[in-house]
Amino acid sequence: MILTRHDILERINKRDLVFEPAVDQFQLQPHALDLRLGYKFLIPKNWTLTEKGRKAINISIQDSEIHAEQFEEVILRPGQYFDLLPNEFVIGTSLERIEMNAPDLMAILFPRTSTNRRGINLSLSGIIDTGYQGNLIFPMKNEAGDQVLRIYPGERVCQVIFEELSQPISTEEANLHGLSEAKYSNAGEPKYKVDKSDERDLLTSGQLDELKQRFKL
């Protein structure tokens, strides 16, 4: 069941849903909630300087974690803007820190159509898990041709739809993704981990059949 405006307000009042800073009247929709863009942006680096020279940064499934040095961090001050250059890809963060405290709630993240119409490809349709706490990350790309797109912290860029689960689940169950813990937690301090090493090693060595057999349900 998808929560309506009344249900969302009720859950906020019960602190089943917590937003910091608190959401305002502009954000509440008939059956969704808009989220605002935060002040932090991560710009991927495509090269680094080593002892041997300028080296391209190649990220593959072999990397167990994408490290902070692979991004340039930009934190704006109130009143500043961010120019998204033509064809540029960056990672934005939500202004709101979210707490999904109810064991019977999850959420789905979608871009706002007004964001897409401006030419910003917000690569979203992600799941916010039961028990999640932290900011959210938004992969953003300028697909408006040769135009520079100016964006401001505080813009409403995406929307969240909240759904009730058929039955409550525990924190331990919510945090178990496949055989490992959730990859993303407290996304205000992004740590981008790939899948469990057993799965990764079998995939990269071409042993998909072995993977399916060893880890069958």
C-alpha cells in the first residue's frame, strides 16, 4: 500500500519517518514527498598523478571500494550555485537526513519530471530500505546538449514514495542484501562498495554457473 499525504504526516508525527532538517509544505505531495538537493557534490576524477606519470582511473567490479581520492568534493555555502557542465556527471546529496524507523515501511526514489525536463538525467529509481539512516546520493548528468545547467542547493529534485510491507521485518533482515550487509549506509559520507568478494571473484573468472550452483536458494 502506498502512503498518502495523511499517512505520511501521521508517520512523521509518530517518528516512524524522521527528516533533518524537517520537511516543509512545498515538499508534501498527494502520495509522495519531494526531497531537496544538498550542499555537497562529488565530481569523479578520471586521472591521477603517480610516480610513473598521469594515469587514468579505471573503476571495475574488481575494486572493493571506491576511495575518496577518486572524487573531488565540493561543498557550497548558502547562496552559492553549482554549474553542471555539458555532459558532466556528478554525484549530489540530499539536503535531508532520513531515518526509516518503522519495521513495516520502505520507500522508492524517483526523479521529479521537472528535473528531467531541464535536461538533468537523475539516474534514480532506487530503494530506501527499512531501517535506513542517512543522507541519499543522486547521480546527476547534464544531457541538455551544449547548455550549462545552473542548480541550487535546496531545489526539489526527486520524490519519495513510501510503501507498507506485507509484514514487518527486523533490522537484521533489512540490512541483509543477498549474503552481505547493505552496500550503502549513511550516504552523507559516501562509501561505494561492490558485491561480496565470493560473488565478484566468480563473476570475473567466468564461473557464473558455479556461482549459481554454490549459492542457490
